[in-house]
Amino acid sequence: MEALKSLFALILLVAGCISIIFLGYSKKDFNNLKNRFYSVQCNCENVDDCLSKYKFVEARKFASRLETNEVRNFDDRGKAFCQISIAEANYWIDHGDMARAQSNIDEIMNSTSIDDEAKQKISWGLNKKMIIAFCKINRIKDARSLTKTLPEKTVVSHRLIWLENGGGYIEICRRQYYSIKGGLKANEEIEPFRGSCNSEGYTINVYAYPQSEALKIINEYSK
């Protein structure tokens, strides 16, 4: 059945190429034709559709055809591969194959298509899920081993704030700064006061504490 499907897809592509040569269709028409070829061959329409059917190999075929352009600062291909790795990691964790899931996490961490904060946030979310999965099947030792590989503290997001000018009075800016600092959550931290009303703004980092949070989870399951 699969061989028949591939043959039909190939016939479709060849017929389309002949039409393009003799009828002068555009590059867009040719790309649409190739999409139809992949759809028939893969039995899914695009990356999202393939992922909804857990067809990860096929999703990667579609992702490899997406565009990337460093000059214009977009990387649809790289982002799609990250999306696939996340979906695949979740799938393998749910099905108890932690080695494959870890391989997907490594792919995400080595990606150049998402920033470091996003990598850390995604990685911690998946590792946390893996630790819970280990604990649920009483593999506490494996959960502890994974915990040892996690960072103690990592930035998972940040935001930028500006102080009101204060009419040029540094003391007014200082009071604003320390008022904001006093209202931060326990996992938030603002950069040191620079003695000005900040033309560049002040960064507030939001942290996760993977090791300590993982140990809390393990301890709960160990009771």
C-alpha cells in the first residue's frame, strides 16, 4: 500500500513538472505541486498536521522545505524543527522512552533558531516532566541522576522597565527603582541601580531553580 502511494505521488509530481514545462506555470505553482507530492507521500498536509498524527519523520520532511534567511532574520525551518523536537520529546516521555526524549532535548539545546532563555524554559519543562515520569514508575534513582545534570539556577524570561524621569532628580528615580525592586517575586531580580533615570531601561530577570524544584518533586514521591 505504501509503495503504491509513493508511486502515485511520483506520477503526480512528474505529470505536474511536464505541465509546468509546457504550459509555463510559475515557481509558486511548482511549489504547490511539491506540497501535494509530499502530502500524498506522507499522508499529512504540513508540519502541524503530521505532528497531530505523531508522524515525526514526515513532519521533518515538511520542515526541511521551509525557508530560512539570516539576513532577513527569519528561520521558519529551524523553528519548525524545534517544534517537532518538543512534540517528539513529549511523546517519548509519555511512552517511557527517556533516552529518545533526551536526544530530542539535546536537539533543542543545540538549536540556533531560538534564544537561550527559550531553550532553558523548554528544557526545564521537559526535564521536569521526565522526572515526574520516572517517579511515577518508582525509578527514583534515575530521577536523582537526571536532577544532578540540571542547573541550579537559570533565566527563563526577562522584561525591561523604565523609570519616570523625575524632573532630573536622581533621588526620585532611586525611590522608584527600590519601590519596584521591593515588589518583585522571589524568583525575580532587577539589575543594580545605575544612579540615573535609565535611558536604556533596567532588566528584570525571571529565574527557575531546576535542581531544587526537581528534588522537591522527588521527595514528594519518596514519602
